[in-house]
Amino acid sequence: YSYKGEPAMSQFRRLIAEELAKNTVLQVDAYFYFDRSRLFTKKGGLKRIDTSNCIKALHVGLATILNVDDRFFWDGTFKKLAADGPEHVYVNISARPI
């Protein structure tokens, strides 16, 4: 995993730590943007991508980056989406206390 924007991440870490100190749990939503060639065959059929494995890897990576235990990731949704090309492959993550 990798992430960009260390100043924003430092602020996010502080906010998450404040919320978790209140014994709060988090909803973590993820939008996975895959290259079209990983999602669809040349004939337009669906390829198999196990997004549930991606979610677990995302939770482990996010917990590591935030210096928290992933047991606080209580709820969330995910979407599998097609990116406009390999240079646009990424994951958009949002987290909020619930």
C-alpha cells in the first residue's frame, strides 16, 4: 500500500485518535477503481476480482498508516468501479465515527 498527502494524513491521524479515545468505532467506506481490463473480458463479460480480499488488505494498511487496531473498523461499504485507464487506478477511502 502507499498513500499521498502526509500533512493531511497527520491531521487525520490526530482526529481519529481523538475519536477512538472516546471509545468510538468507525465506518470505513471504500471505492476501488480498477482498470477496465481487470474487470471485463474483451467480449464484455465480467472477470473475477475478489474485492473482499481487497477490503481486508485495505483495513490492514489503513490501520498501519493510522497507528490503530483494525477492530475499530466496525461498518462500511465498498464499490468496485472501472477506472479510465491504468494511470487512474486507486482507492478512495472515507472514514467517520459512528
